[in-house]
Amino acid sequence: MILKWILYFIKIKFAKNSNMRLLLVSATSFEIGPFLNELEKNFERKELNVYKRGNTEIKICISGIGIMQTAYTVLESVLESKPDFALQAGVAGTFELHHSLGELVLVKSEVLADLGAEDHHEFLDVFDLGLLQENDSIFEGRKLVNPISIEKSNLDLPFVSSITVNSTSGNSNTIELRNKKYNCTIESMEGAAFHFVCLKKKVQFLQLRCISNYIEPRDKSKWEMKMAITNLNKWLIEKIIDKEDLTINL
């Protein structure tokens, strides 16, 4: 059995008996708890947070909440494990009501949406301030874009755009400002840091999110966190644990 969504993007040809090294990143162990339980049952623990079965080696990185912790822990994990592929998995809120709670999405592009300065009733990001140019370094039009080809992919999940913030949107003014300025589908606190490290270190990657709530004035009673975590982990278990072998053989 071959994991097609990883196979498509891996360009390197591997020898038949070589390992597939997968880095799985999540902000909290809570978000991927059911997957971790199945990993313990079905894979051999080689060392702390590293598991192996056949030709597949999986390193778990619990990055912590927010941009700062995620940038450090993901970079540390990439340097240590030298993964062939990195997958970030977690929950997120959405600005768009046509998406269903519990829906799985893949993130094509990330924007840093609260790095900058307030100017009275407006927000100026680092590009508005001239501290970065729109296409500096790995940015493309202010975005951190996953270079995968949507048109040629055979993935069965929609690709969306995302903003990353240190403080999630929870009042009508902030929601309106961010939605109008960036017009993105979802919001998280770690995605841009993950994209940044993977792009800088040239690691092929995907960011997987399950929608837990609509972005509106904060009301946790309307969130569907349990359903989002269930659906997220079901997908991870089916695509990784239930596959006999993730060996790349192109």
C-alpha cells in the first residue's frame, strides 16, 4: 500500500529498502491524541517521539502554541530528523460559512496577519510598513506559498488560504479588519511558522486542518472541537497507520 498524497509530491527516487522519514507536527498532543494512541500500538518506539514500522519512520513534533514556539521546534526537528516530508495537523477556525464544521482542508498559502503596527483604526503589516518587500526571500506577494501544484494533484481535500496570528480573532472589529484585508479562508496560530521553516529548509510539506469553529465574536459553546479532532485523527489513522508501507518507489 502506498500513500498517494505523499508519493505525488516526493521528487526523490528512493532505493527499495530505504526509509521514508515523515515529520508530523501538531501544536498540542490533544489535537492528535487518538492518532498517537494508534501509533504506540502499531509502530515500534525507537526513541523519544520517533516511531518505526518497516520502511517508515515517523517523528512527532509537538510544537507548542504560537509562531515563536512553532518556528523553533519545527526547525529543531527538521535539523535532527532530516525528513523526506513534513505534515502539520491541527484544528482551525474559518471565516467562510460555506465550509462545514468538521471539514478537512489543506492550506496552500499563509499570511502573517498581526505582525506590524496599528495606525489609529487601521492595521499596517510589515509589508505596508516597508520592513519587508512583497517578494522578499521565500515570500510570494506577501504570502508563504506551498509550491505544490493544485491542478496536478490527486488529493481529495480542498486547498485554502490561511492567516496566522498570535491572538485569534474574537471580536467583530478584528474579524472585519482581517477578513477585508487578507480575504483568507481559515485562521491558526502556527501555520505560517511551519510554512516558513519548510520553505527555508526545502522540505516538502502539507498543512492539514480540520475546521472546529466559525470565526465570529468568541462563543465556545458553538465550537465543534470534539468533531474536528475526531475527523482529523480519523484521516491521519487511515492515511498513515492503516497503510502497511509508506515506502517511496517511483
